[in-house]
Amino acid sequence: MRIVINRRPVRCGLLAVAVAGLLCLGATGCGGNGDEEAADKSLAGTQLCGGDAVSAQASRALKVITGQSRFEASGEEYTVAQTAADLVAAFGDPRVYRGDACRVYTPTGTPDFDLRITWRLDDGPPTGTPAPDFTVLDMGERTLAAANRAYVQFACRSDKLAGSSTAAHVAIGVEHWGVPKEPEGDVEALKDAYATVAHSFSLAMAEELRCEKNGGLPARPVLDPA
């Protein structure tokens, strides 16, 4: 039996024996496919935040915001069910009134983008005049949309909020995290996109909390100015 040694150069250098070749192929840096493997682990927008928080419309909105249609997998703690449980536990506790709901990151090998979804308990219906960069939308108690963030506030009456005779005032925020800078792109399209994502998560939260009439939130986002 003859052993034929292929003497053509390979990406890892000249290898004298087949075993070394196998070791080289097994190394990520040598194979050069680390980015491809990372891409294989990325998720569509509808799979983020536990898989029931981002609608198909909101997933398309994420592409408008980030420029990407695939994302890093969400942490196991970032689900609508967990967020609702955290909010219920915080209700009536003056020491806790806000928290993280989900974080959205673009995949490895693409431009960095950090989008954070948060929840907050407010004392009552929204008051005051919004900042001039916000557009007011008719969803819930009030929805505010800007080119780098959006907030949806809704009133929730639910049997999950035991012992309360009043509604909880829940605000869901979607914000581009990082160093503040002027938004790039179509400002109106970005406002619609942020409002769409905020509405999607808010509606999922209202359903999870079993809010009466889903907190007054429509089944689809309303993007016309109020």
C-alpha cells in the first residue's frame, strides 16, 4: 500500500503529516469561517425576546432601525413572561419601578447596534409637554416616537395585579443605546419603526399581564400623528 502525500500548500502552511492537517482544519482561525459560524447562530427578528414579543411587522421595523435582518440571540432572561413577572413583583413596591425587558444586538461581523427595550411603572397617566423631537401617536394612554427612541404607555387593570383597585400605568421604551448622535436616514421612517417595535412589545406585555382590553392598545400600530 502506498501513502500519497499531497504536497500542495494549504491555508495553514506546509504540513508534513495528515494528522497536523486535521488539527489545522479544526481550528477556527485557520479555517477562516468564524463569521460564517456566528451568522449561522443569528436569529430573525421574530425569534428575539422569547419569540412572542416581536411581530413580523416589528421585525421589518428592526431592519429599518439597524440595517440588519438577523440578530444575536436574546439572553434567556429576556422574555415577555419574565418581564411581566418582574413588573408584577415590583407593583406596589416603591423601591422598584423600572427594569430591562430585552436587548437587541446585531450579529458578530456587522456594524454594532445596541437596542434596549425597557419597562417602567408610572404613578399615573402621562402629563407634561413632550420634547420637540417626539411625535405623539394615538396608542394607549400616550405614545411618543422619535428617530432614536419610542415610548408606549398604557393603563393595565388585571387580576395579576392583586390587591389593586387602580390601574397600573406601564411604559415600554425602545431606545438606541450608546453615544448620542444625529440619527442617520429617513427620520419619519425611523419614528414609525421605533413606534412599531414599542407597540409590538407593549401589546405582548398587555396580553401576558391579561390587561383589560389589552390596555387600550390596538392590534396593529397606529402611526399617524394624534
